[in-house]
Amino acid sequence: MKYITEYRNKNVSHKIADVINTLVKGYKGKIALMEVCGTHTHSIFRSGIMSLLSDKIEHLSGPGCPVCVTPNEYIDMAIAYSRLPDTIIATFGDMIKVPGSTSSLEKEKASGGKVKIVYSPLESLKIAKKNPEKKVIFLGVGFETTAPLVASTILSAAEEKINNFFVLSGHKLIPPAMTALLESKEINIDGFICPGHVSAIIGEKPYYPIVEKYGIPSVIIGFEPLDLLEGIEMLINQITKNKEPSVENQYKRVVRREGNEQALSLLDKVFDITDSTWRGLGNLTKSGLTIKNIYSKFDAKKQINCKIEKTKENPVCICGEVLCGIKKPFECKLFSKTCTPENPIGPCMVSSEGTCSAYYKFKKE
Amino acid sequence: MKKKQREEDKILLSHGSGGKAMSSLIKKMVVEKFNNYILNELNDSALLPASKDKKICFTTDSYVVQPIFFPGGDIGTLAVNGTINDLAVMGAKPLYLSCSFIIEEGLEMNILDRITNSIKTASKKANVEIVTGDTKVVEKGNADKIFINTAGVGVMQKDFLLSKKKIQVGDKIIINGEIGAHGLAVMSKRENFKTDIKSDCAPLWSLIEQMLSVGGVKFMRDPTRGGVATVLCEIAANADFGIQLHETDLPIHDNVLSFSEILGLDPLYVANEGKVIAVVDKDIASVMLKQMKKDPLGKEASIIGEITKKNTGRVILETVIGGTRIIDRLTGNQLPRIC
């Protein structure tokens, strides 16, 4: 852990914070920085970075939590699958508590639905091999980071000729969401904290056209306190010194300009890029991943029919607006009253990466 | 306003995780119904009146850990140490245990043999006797291998009463060693991760006895389910003081720290089975630490925080980089069936 502790040095943290605070001193107005990654949300709160920085810098959490951006109809579909006989749902733990229109996987599990928590999609393939008489459906949610793993699992299933393994793909791509946010008139973003993990896969290039078109300073940043502080300093430099907005990479020890070619080719092999519905952002063109036709035998949507209930949303829940940084969790009437991590109404309260959950847990007021 | 019970409401795993869901369940289903002055204290053990200068301490706990054998212990050692530690943190010397088994049909006899041997060894080590018990066998599939319930009786020495009410601003918070090992050891075994992490499962009385002899101990708790964070939040809840913790002072083994990083767990919320958190008088803290370090279970003891006048009712953590954040009780289910 020596390697990690060096990125958590108190003295250096304070030095960088001082530099940032001096830079913004003469700046007129607030500076809104948005991250679009659940791990960033979590690290920023967990390390207490914002408590070191000037009030002029505002931290916005964007649609970076995979569970949170997954729309109700996907959850309802997963719930419907979990009610089928001889079916096992394999999923990352976060999805269990997400409320669908009338139920959740956690409740289905308590009523006898077979729901298993896995840490990797490959584990769900193992479950399929162990239970050949059951259909095993893996809930494929997540961005460019998790999708390559799912792609490689589908390829393994094809190679090993496993016929009872399926994926319900709800994978999404981050750059189209960033574009949608910038197109929105409701929100003002002065700079993007670009996601470190997603960038490790996609590299720097996908951000170039965004920065060129919208003139938004963007820095790819890592997750340790010093990463975040250094990256924020780079952003503030671009913003306060009126530099030409550009894509900078603070997280060079992990993110290469061209990304991870092997992972990208896996995505290309297994998935088609299609339109996709995001909670809060609606349907965005070319923002999701659907399993290619040649692998359609693993596509749950195409192979397994079931009746899905009519989607209902809680009209009071403002997760959609929270996800876009338009509103803060405490502006929601449900927040911390009826909606708590114990009894979440909206998905942003479920995942530890969700904005509402982070606000609740670390009580940012 | 009381929430109405709905017919479709069911018990979920999070109702047993030691967090908020469990407290509200206990309040509604246990405290409000069984209501009496001993129970209502909601201590780790019940304090029963015995004589003028002595009190009897009585507690019970059930063990459903899965897997039943894990690095550093098994369900048997846990069933002994878990229960007697609940007595010890009250300041009571554990004396007698009951031990009941609920066994699933088909369990290999040699597994039961191993478990009862562990119980024997653990109770010998802790100097307690198993004096009564019960055995039930249920059909295959109606239990998971074996569940154990133990109840314990101890005697509280002299008129030494630990209480939250004794806590004052300035008091120091001490823990006897590195946190988070038990939960992660069980988890790594269950998920087949290769780590060197061993459960810290151990009987705490001998250490606690020495701590009490130093004096100045105001209150103690063992941070099992829900971890250190949950215990401290319980101490601060509704109190007229706050708690300040220092992240850099938290003793956490490198292995636990890296494993937690990888899995996205916070060691502050991970269960321990051989740890005691003590709130002690500030003037005695360094002497206490010295005394604790002499005991094998207190070698890594350290002061992790203090009682503050500000932030009433809250636990505030000063993070490694000198920022601050609020520590809340565990919500949801970080790791099921770890004890």
C-alpha cells in the first residue's frame, strides 16, 4: 500500500489546494466542475477534498453511476426474468436494491427468486456451467469499463459452447452523455473531470471533438486525493487563465492516448453501438451497446420472452435531474426522509457511487 | 407517525446486517413488545441485579457464519468468543456458556467433531465452562450446515459500572489493534480470494481485566457487525458530545487495506471479532496504552480519536489529506453472514 499512501500525502494535498485557492481568488463567479464517474463521486466525498477548496469551486456529479443511469424498464425486465422458473439472475451487488416500478431484485430474492451476486461476469459463466438445467442471465450494466469484460465472457461462452448463459445488455457509453449535458440549456458546466477508468479503455481521443465543439476544459483524472487535486488544478488553470480549452491527461500512469486497444477490439467484436435510454437524459443516439447478431444466442432480450409490467416512475423522485447536475439531492422532497439507503426510492440512493447515497452517507449539506 | 405494516413486507437480508434496518426492526418487534427496564438499556448484555456489590451479566448470540471454517477460526470459536466478548465489554468476567446446535441433516460427523473441538479449546482458553445446551436436526435444505446459539453469564466485578453517561469532552478513544480482519477473512474464504488475512477472533476478557485495573475506562464496546464506524455512531447518537476520529491513526493492516480498496469496502464498517473500543479518561490514556501493549491482544493498540464539544451527536473523520467527512452508521448490507 506504500504506492497508494503516496497519493494521499497531507502536506502535498494542502499545497495543491493552496495553489488552486489562489488561482480562483480573483475569478468572478463560481466555477462548476462536473465528474461523470461514480468512483470520482465516491473518492471526492470520502477524502473530503472539497473541504480544502474555495467555495467558489462547485462540484457537480454527472451521470457516472452505472446503476443510476439504468432506466426503470431495464430493472423491470430483470425483475420479470427473476420470476421465471429455472432462471438464475447473476448481477453486481448494487443492482439488487434498485427499485423498479413495483418491486426490486432484493424483494424478489426474499420471495424465492434466484438472484446471485457476482463480482465478475466470468463468475456468472461458472454458475451457468454448474447449473446446466437453468438459464443464467447476467445483468450487463456499466460503461466502457465493464463492457469489455462482458464481451470477453460472451466470447468464452461461445467458445465453450455454453447454451444456458445470457446477457441482458444495458451497457452505455460516456462521451455521448457528456455531449447531451452540454447540449442541455439547464445546466452550466465550466469543466469536465473526465473519468479515469473509462478513459483507460477509450483513451483521450473521444473527448477531442467534444472539447472542440463546446470549448469545454476537460482533464482525465485519477482517483486518489492527489490525483484529483492535481487534475482540478489543471482544470482551474485552463479556466482562470483563459487558456485554449483542451483535453489534458493527469492520469498518465494508467490512461494512454489511444486507450486499451485490446479492450476496444473486444467491444467492437461483440457489441453494436445503438441508441439507448438513460435515466434523466432520455434516449441518446449512439450511446449504448447491444449484442451483435452473430452472438444473439446470448442476448437475453432476443432469446427469453417474458411479460414485463408497465413502467411506473415515482413522480416526486428527482434522480434524473440529480444525475444531470441540475438539482442537488437535498432539493428532493424524498431525500433522507422517505428515501434512504435502507429504503431507496430512486437509484441514486442505492449505489455507493450514487450522488444521493454519497450526500446521505457523507452528509454534505 | 408510525408506518403501517404492509402485507407484502418481508424480512430482507439487510434486516440482519447490524445497521439501521436492524435497529428499527428490533425497536418495533422486540423493544416495544417485550418492554422492560433491563432490555430497554439495549446493552450488549443484560445487567441483572444480584447482590449489593455485584451484578450478573447475561447475553445471547446466534452464529450463522458461512463458510463455517475460515482463516483464523470457525463457527465454534466464534460462538464462544463472540458471546463472552459481549459480557467482557460490559466489564463482566465471563463464567458460563450455554451452547445449542441447529444442524442440517447430512452434515458430516467429522465436521461437527471439529467444531465441538474448537468450542472446547476456545472455552478452555477463555476460562469459561459450557454448562447446558441443546441439539436439533432439521431436514436437508432447511438450514445451512450448522447454526449455533450460545448464551453467556458473567459477573460484574465490584461496583464497576461502565456507562455512556460517564463520557466527557476530552476523553480519548482507544482500540486494541488492527481493524477489519474478521469480515474480510470470512469474505475471502467464501469468494475464494487468495489473501493472508486471518480473522482476529479472540477472547477479550484478560485484556479488558487489565484495562479495568488501570482505571479511567468510561465505556466499552466490541465493534463486530457494522464495524468501528457503527459502534462510534451508536456512542455519539443522542449524546451531548461529538466524536472526532483521525484516519491516519486508524490501525489497519496493509493486507486489509489493499483488499478493501480492491473490493470497494470501507474497513471502518467491516466486522471485527477480537477488538474492543474503549472511551477512557484523557489523563489515563497514555498509561492505558502502555498497559494494553503488554498484552498480545493489545500490541497494536492506539488512540484513534477523542470526544469533542462540537459536532454534537456526530462522528467526524479527519481524512488522510486533512479534509473532513461525517461518518454515518452502516446502511444496507456490506457483507452478509460474517458471524
